[in-house]
Amino acid sequence: MAFIILSAMRGEKIIRDPVHDVIAFRLDRPGDRLLFRLLNAAEFQRLRRIKQLGMASLAYPGAEHSRYSHSLGVMETARRMLEHLGRSVPLDEGLCTATLAAALLHDLGHGPFSHVFERVSGIEHEKTTYRLIEDPASDIHRILVAHDRQLPELIVKLLRHEIQPPVLPVYADVLSGQLDADRFDYLLRDNLMTGSQYGDYDLRWLLHALTVEPANGRLAVSWKGVSAIEAYLQSRYHMYRNVYFHKTVRSAEGMMRLALHRARRLAVQDRLGYPPRENLVYKALLGQKLDTHEFLELDDVSVQHCLKHWMHAEDTVLALLCRGLLFRRLFKTFDLTRVAPAQATAAVAAAGDAITAAGGESAYEMFLDEPADTPYETYHADDSATGGIWVQDPAGKLTPFQDVSPISQALNKQLMFRRLHVSPGYKDAVGYVLQGMRIGRE
């Protein structure tokens, strides 16, 4: 209680975060005051209604955290990065404030269920983010220009990595790169909220090892941080393998994509029924541009409301997909990862034929999923101006991370799964066909 009173006397606002603990805003400081105002803007509060991991809660019940909490965590991580870097190199206070604002706002344009709705509607979250920051009709823009009229333009340049000398590239590196605040936060946050135990790493030591490469002004890591970087990259590998590419998560995301595609097809044919044409979900499905005020209402809640209506739709395919998503009756999985590509192609074709023969629509009763990621992409010595992780020894010499860490070559290999997901009503028919090809269900 005393701490809360003391904080109030100082004009300090405190948010308790499960990953970073205390996130404080000193309102007597112009930069903190700006960030706190942005935090309470309508466009940013909308992120409370966008899940960070989309459909992942169907596999990991704790994964209910939002883009709001993640964005707040990215800002706090960026702040700690800049505070540490500022002890060894002079950093511009105005650019630091712009970088923190960019970190806070970087996910502003995400649509419902993250990337799933984006792929169907054609909404690009990066471009939407830039538009919301630059649109005079948005609360975000008004708050930024009240602080500095050039701030919206500067923030967009930072997010696009388009800053030019004499501005050091390290500000943009904090926002986007192999060692950025975004990745630092989402790995720890997603690990904690899923309870997976795969994504933990030593963020405090990693931040302590960060430095600025003197020749190009880019982010680098000191020699003592190599082990922390290895643990961080391994956590990225394990999170993709066990959480982001989890078969249940991918099955649910694929079903959501199919449901939205079906709804879009029916809307084009004027057979959707609900929602009405002026509804923002209807307009977004058809790829119509939403203004800032309409976009404020486009969130997970608005799409879920449609799913509840669509599960009673006359269109059987749409109804079954929505009922499956709402009551966790998900597609069953056949693992083709270790199957030769030619045999996998034949298996998919055979599965489609089996579903068609059984009276189904293979375009909506099955889908092939091939998620892939490379935990660490190696760079060569002449790429120091463009990317990679660079290790600085006590004498100041830079060495590519892969030349220092023996595990980098293993992490440079692509992680990929190939899975066939099939509607529960046709799993036996497909299973029978694939069994004849000596392919079993995962």
C-alpha cells in the first residue's frame, strides 16, 4: 500500500506484467507521458480484443493473452535495451522516445485472429499500422503530433527501417532484426502463457551483453553474451516446433481460414445471410477498405459473433466449420513430413478423391499445411551492414555469430512440417486410403 501511495505522489503509473513485472510511466517526464497517452488511445485499446496467438488456446488453454499485453511488453523491452545501450554510447532522447512509441505501436494494424483473417481479407497489418499512425482521424496521430508534428513520419520510418544517417541504425535494429524487442518479448510471453516450458531464456543477461558496433552504429552482442544468444535461438526453435507449429493450433487456424473463405465466397454470391452488407466484417471479407473508425470495431469478438451465427447457416459446409471451431471439433491430422514429396502429393490427391467419393467437398473438408521457419539465418562478413548477429570481442573486432557458436549451423536448417488435415467426418475414408499407402494418422 505504501508503494502505491508513493507512486501516486510521484505522478507515476504502474502496470504489473507477468513477464517484466513492473512497467512504470513517470508522468513528469514528457516521453513517459506520451507513451501513457498512447497506451490509452482507442486504437491501442482495441488490441485487448485481439489474441496474440490466435487459435492456440485450443491446444494451450492459457494462451488467452492479447496483442495489447505483448505490445506493452515490447515497449518495455525496448526501453531496457536503450537504457543499457545508452550507458556505453550517446543516444538521442528524442529518437529514443520515437523508438519506444514505435515499439508500442508496431502491432496496431493486426486484424482478428492475427494472420488468419489477414490472408483471407487481404488486409496487411504493417500497412494498416502505418495508416493508423499517419491518419489525422486517429487518436494515435493526434497524440503524436501534439508531442511533435514530425513524430508520426519518424515512427513509420523506424518501423520500415528507412532511417538515414546521421541517425544510427541501432534505433531501428531494436525494433526489427534477429535481436529485436519484439522477438525478445513474444518468446518469453508465449512460453509463459502456454506453459510450454520450451521458450525460456536469460533475457537479463542477453540485454546486458548488447552493444553498438562503432563503425556502422548497428546492434551487436559482446563476447560474454554468446551463451545467452544460443539459448535465445534455441528457445525460438522449440517454440516454433512445439507451439506455433503444433498440429492442433495449425488445424484450428486452417479451419478458420476455410470458414472465412467459405463466408467470402457466399458473400460474393450474395448468399451469406449474415452479417448485413454494411457490417465491417462483411466489408473486410470482400476486401473493402475500412476507415479508422470502422477498423476499431474489427476484432476477435466481431468475427466470433459471426461464427455463432454461421454455425446455424443454411450452407452446411460453413455451419460445420464454425461449429467445429466453437466446440473444438477439429480436423484430424495425417503426418506427411517424413513421406517423400512425390508420395505426399499422391496422398493428398488420393485423400481428395476419397472425400469426393464419399460426398464431401475436398476444398473445404481437408487442407495441406506446410509450416516452415529457420531459427537463425547465417550471414557473411560483407553483410554487416544489413543483418545477422555480430559478436564483438574485447578488442572491438566483429565476428559473425556462426563463426563463434558451433550450434549455429544446426539452427540454420529449416524446420518444416507437412501435414494433411481432414474433417472428422471423412477421417476414416481418408485413413483407409492412406493406410494402403502405408501412411498413418498423427
